Amino acid sequence: MVSYETKLRVRYSETDKMGYVYYGNYPQYYEVGRVELMRSLGFSYRHLEDMGIMMPVQNLSVRYLRPAYYDDELTIKTMIREMPASRIHFEYEIYNIEGQIVNTGEAVLGFINAETRRPMRPPKEIMDTFKQYF
């Protein structure tokens, strides 16, 4: 398994009138976690794009457990539990400063060849990195 934790402070613009994080912002938090996990493995999204790889979201699910509020410091835990193929499955857990789980989610992204717009297997460089964990 690959896992990475990222901290994020809730900004005022991300909340609704009640001071809760607006429900539509959680997928953006997932993206922050996903990008940082990939960066921790040596693959920034810019690097992937330079390699001719796009990674569109193919499936997304979100589960709301308790509210997060303006100015909360959240921990986004992002996990990959299985070896990627033409798709990569990310799982997310978001915790508040008290360690309570606020939200969980999953996203499946595809590896797409930027030129042909067709699914592809990740290049050897990426697979070799993941083989260290699986």
C-alpha cells in the first residue's frame, strides 16, 4: 500500500453560510491529496503531462460523516491499495485536528495517452516505482 498525508486549512471561501465546508469542495481536497501523493513518488502532474499522460477521473464517491468548519486544519490521508494498471484507484480519509474522521471518498482515474486519447498502461518508470509497494 502507498499512503501519504497532506495538511490543509479550510479557507473562508470554501464554507457555506453555516460555516461548514461546502460539500462540493471535498473532491478538490481529494485532488490536493492525490497530487501530493504522486509528487511524493516523484511524479508531479506536470511531469506526467510532459510524458504524454493524462489522468481523468472516471469514478468518484464521497461520504460525509461530520462537518468541517472554517479555519479547521484538516489532514487528508490518500491511499493506493492495489497496483495500478490502466486505472489507478485512490482512497481518501479526511480528519479534523481532534483526529475525528470527517469524510471518506474514492476516485478511480484512468491513464490516457494525451496524443491518441486512448487508455494506456503506465510507463515502466511509473510501474517500477509502484512495484516497490506491492
